[in-house]
Amino acid sequence: MGLLSKASSRDSLDEMGKALVERILRIKQGASTADTALNLLKPYTCFQAGLCLALSGNTYTSYAGAGFGIEQVAIPRKKLNLSGNGLRKAGTAEDLGLSRFGGSPVWGFPLDSRTPPGSVLLLIEDTRIPFNPETTEQILTEVSQMLIPAAEASSSGQAAEPADLKTQITRYQKSSGPFQGLILDSAGTDTEKNDFFELLAKGTESFGSVYQIGPSRYIILFPKHLDRNLIAHRITGSFHAAEVSGFTADTVQGAMDSIQPYL
């Protein structure tokens, strides 16, 4: 378990902490979202360096960082035991092969609920400055969706697992507010799967986000105020994909309930 026995509450943060959370949740989604979030976190939480790492095979490889320059870091999975929830000690920098930081304590935070985690955050303490793990955990719990890999799973044209899809939708809601969705099926098109995803993502990037939810099924999320019928007409006409369903959702769970029958 992490340091907090109950879910963190934004109300328990000081005004600077609340403002920081709001600022991070407003970051525009993209390839540099996690980097931007880490650099905003660094002055407030007083860590020396931070890394977001994604699991591939038996190795965690960095995809975002603060305090590391352009260096990419790889850490064997067996050195990180971060399954579960919350912030916890992960050893020292030297233990993890980060020798430039010597024996500085390292804190770890899983960014998803998988076992082992598909992505994790590591924070290296600056021993010259007091580090408050309780407050840091509260903030990370609020903004963790902004630290996961950009368009995780679906960006590669691979169908997202339900838990990953829920993570993506949570991230979208936090940055965009109430939303609606359009579910498409590309089975009747002549376009290769990966090419179709790339074309659809490029064609909708000005107003929405695309995720793959099945071998030939995709979901487009976009703001609630837009005309879904008009978007559906233009998308199906341009990409020759079939409209499977559409929905409006005020909550992440509401969206998942609407999507579940089509997974």
C-alpha cells in the first residue's frame, strides 16, 4: 500500500498545490504531455530528478523525464517492485543503476493498475531539500493520467484492453470535461489497420482523440458541444467506415458502459 490509507482529496492541498493540479490537468494532450507535467511538478514537490518509464518485455524504458536532459534510461523489471497503489520507496538511485545520483532515495509510483505496472514514475530525492511524500502522493493521485505514455496502446494501432481504455478516457475527461463519443468499424474498408488508425487520428486531431477498441473498431472522443451527427456524417463519408454507435457521457464509467457492448 502507499502512504495514504484513503483516496487523496484535492481539498486537503494548499492553494499552490491546488493550482498546480489544475495547471497540469489543463496541459494539451500530446507527445510531450508527461515531460511538461514532470517539469511543473519538480519545483513544488522538490525532487532532484524524475522519470516516467514504460514496460517493454523485461525492461522499463524512460519516455519522459525532468533533470535527466536527453538521456534515455533503462531499468530491469526485476529491480522495480511497484505493483499496487500509491507512492512508496523504490531503493536508491545507485540500486537502480542511476549512478550519477549516488545513494539518493528513490520513490516509485505506479501509473496504472496492471501487475506489474505498464508504466511507472520514479522520483529521486534531493537530500538538500525536505521532501514531503504524503503531499507528493496526493498530487500524483490527482494528475497521474497526465503522466502515462501519450495515446498508450491505441497509438500503435493495437486494441486497448478495457483497463487501459478507461485510463485513456479518464485522461481525456480531465483535460476536456464532458464529452461524447463515436464508435466506428473499418472492416468494410480497404485500408490496412495501422494505416486506418493513422489516417483517422490525423483527420480528427483538430477536435478529438482516437483510440482502437477492437480489431477493426475505433472510438473518437470529442467535446460535448459539437454536433455528433454532423461529425459522424463527415467521418463515415471520408473514411468509408461504418458508424456502430454514439454516446454522450458526463462520467468515465458512463462512457465505459456505453462502449462495453462493442469491445
